[in-house]
Amino acid sequence: MAHLLIIGAGGVGSVVTQKCARMRDVFDTVVLASRTLEKCEKIAATADRPVAVEQVDADHADAVATLIDKHQSDLVINVALPYQDLSIMEGCLKAGAHYLDTANYEPPDEAKFCYKWQWAYHERFEKAGLMALLGCGFDPGATNVFTAYLRKHHFDRIETVDILDCNAGEHGHPFATNFNPEINIREITAPGRYREDGEWITTAPLAVHRPFDFPRIGEREMYLMYHEEMESLTRHFPEIRRMRFLMTFSQEYLTHLRVLQNVGMTRIDPVPFRGHDIVPLQFLKALLPDPATLGETYRGKTNIGVLARGTKEGQDRAVYVYNVCEHQHAYKDTRSQAVSYTTGVPAAIGAELMVRGIWRGMGVFNVEQMDPDPFMERMGPMGLPVEVAIPDKDLLAQ
Ligand SMILES: NC(=O)c1ccc[n+]([C@@H]2O[C@H](COP(=O)([O-])OP(=O)(O)OC[C@H]3O[C@@H](n4cnc5c(N)ncnc54)[C@H](OP(=O)(O)O)[C@@H]3O)[C@@H](O)[C@H]2O)c1
């Protein structure tokens, strides 16, 4: 049994709070802290048991440490923004708590996310006898587990991995992002990057695309992007010769994005305006629908998975491991949409595995370094059933 502190009262924080509050045999107490207290109160009111709420500015490690001390927290789940990763990790070290997050650190003034800053904490966590688990959402998170699971059970050798992310849902707004708009747009407008034969190959943003026939959804156009799990997966599984990440977008979404980019609304540098400095992307976030509010009207499904190709017992094979999540299922369970849900549920599973000591270690770890089986066993019962498909032979050649 453990005392849990969750930081970040957004779309993902809401799912994590509700799911963890239901795990009465794992967490004695659940505390939700965020920048805006009212958002914590609103989420706490949806939980199945009392959840304490706190206001915190998690940019300050001391404030995080004070909160951990006050609530005797054993574990902190960070579902605030990537900008807070390092200060929350510092707070955990100061006060002696384990750490879990769903997105790697990114400096606010540069759209450049990577693991080097957080991996640099390994020795300090190790010395303190603490565990930090990085990237335990869906992608990264479940996709890292799927890769480890494929490697353990389906292949003797994996040659290539494609991580595929399809949201075929309709929310009824002309343009909205499914998680924090600032983080989402920074990611999508960055150059694409994939790994082949030990090299990173850079492509123009969203320039490379191809169709894929997603099980239970149908054919959708996918666009090659850079995504953070490729950095850790290629480090931990260097034998994988090629790794790519591809995500689907509707033409409507891409047209809006192009216009916003062309007029400068996705810029992240401050622009002087009537005596104030305004960051256009932050202003755009204030105009767009809050992703946490999309659930009620969202219809359709997501399909996110890992398609691996390689060999087993001398035979070539391709295997696709994936989850299909209905937006309405997510809404029924936690009053959220499927993107918050598919992120929050794996974070709750990871937290449970850490508290039970099933996933253990001292230092900083990525999810694929843990045994995938206990995580896979929990996915279905927690609301995200996993399916395995042997795709068409043609895929072997691609
Ligand atoms: N791995 C995955 O599959 C995956 C998928 C989607 C999202 N994510 C990650 O999940 C995280 C949460 O996403 P989301 O869509 O829930 O975002 P969100 O709705 O914007 O929520 C973020 C929350 O963090 C709070 N916050 C921001 N700065 C803070 C600070 N300095 N101190 C305390 N709280 C602060 C915000 O407070 P205010 O309400 O006051 O602004 C907000 O409540 C992000 O890091 C995102 O990258 C991961």
C-alpha cells in the first residue's frame, strides 16, 4: 500500500486520478495537485473515494518536495507538462519519492524533446534507492511494452518496427488537438526522423506518408514523425535495423495546421503586441477547445500499435500488436476521450506495478526495460484490451 501524489489536473490527470482512486488495495491515499486548484477539485469530485487536492507550481522542486513531505507520498505520477519533468524529479530526490511520467523533458524555449536530461539523473536516483520510470503513457508507454513483448514472445529477431498511431474519431470541432495543444503542435510541426542502420534520417515535417489498413477502422493515411520512444527503444534494442513512427491525420486537420503555420500562429518565440510579449502558440492554446472537454461528443475509435517484422524459427513473419479504444468507452469509464484515456490507463498500470514491486529498480528506466507480461495482463481488465494480428504477407516486403 502506498501514498500517491498525482501532479497535473488536465485530461490525462483526470483519467489517472479516477483509475488510481479505484485501486483501493494499492493506494492508501491519493492526492491531486496542479497549478489551478479548481481543476483539481473538479476532477476529485469524479473519483470513487475522497481525493485530497493541492495547488502547486511544479516548476519549483522545493514546492514539489514540500508537498511530498506533507502527504508522505511514496510515488509521484507526473502528468503535468514535459517542462516540469526535471523540477518534479528534483522534488522526488529531495523528499524521497519514486517517480513516473508519460512524456520526456522538453525545454520551453526550444521544441526539442529528448531523454538525455532525464537519463542524466540515473545515478542520483540509484544512490537514493529510488526508481524513476519514464514514458509510461501509450506512446511512449504501451508501445514500448508491445515492442518488448513482441521481442520476448513472437520473434527470435526483430528487423524493423513501425509504431502506428491512428485516431479515427470525430469530435465535432473544425480543429482541436487531443492532448495539450502546445505540446501536440510542437511535436507535429517538427521535422520527421527515423532510424535506419544505426543512423537517424531526417525528413521534412509530415512529408513522408503512406496508407495502412488499420484493423477495425480501415485504411487511413499515416504520416512519418519523430516520436520520443524511438530514442529509448533504439538504445535498448540496438539490433532493430529500422524504426519509424507514423500517425494518421485527417485532411481537415492538416489544412488547419498549414494555415496556422503559414500565418505564424504556431511560433514559440515571444512576439511584442501592444506592450506585451505574446507567444503565438500559447495564445492559440487559449483559443482552442480544451482536450479534456472533448469526450462527450467524441465518436469513433483509436488504434495504436506496434508492427514488427523479423524472423521466428527461421521463418519471416510480421506481427501487429495493438489496442482499439472507443472514445465512448473512455467517456463511459472516466468521462474523457480516448487519447487522455489511453495515456492515463497505462500510467495507472505502471504505478501499480511499481508499488507492488513487480516492476522494480533503482535509477532511471524506460518501460521496455521492465518485464512486459504483467503490464500486458492488466491492459484488458483496466479497459484497454490488446489484440494481436498477423498482417497480410505483402507487409513483409515494405
Ligand atoms: N505518452 C503518451 O501517450 C501521451 C499522450 C498524450 C499526452 N501525454 C502527456 O501527458 C501530459 C498531460 O497531457 P494533458 O493533455 O493532460 O495536458 P493538459 O490538459 O494541458 O494538462 C496539463 C496540466 O498540467 C498543469 N500544469 C502545467 N504547468 C504546471 C505547473 N508548473 N505546475 C503545476 N501544474 C502545471 C496544467 O495546469 P493548468 O490547468 O493550470 O494549465 C494542466 O492542468 C503531457 O505531458 C503530455 O505530453 C502523453
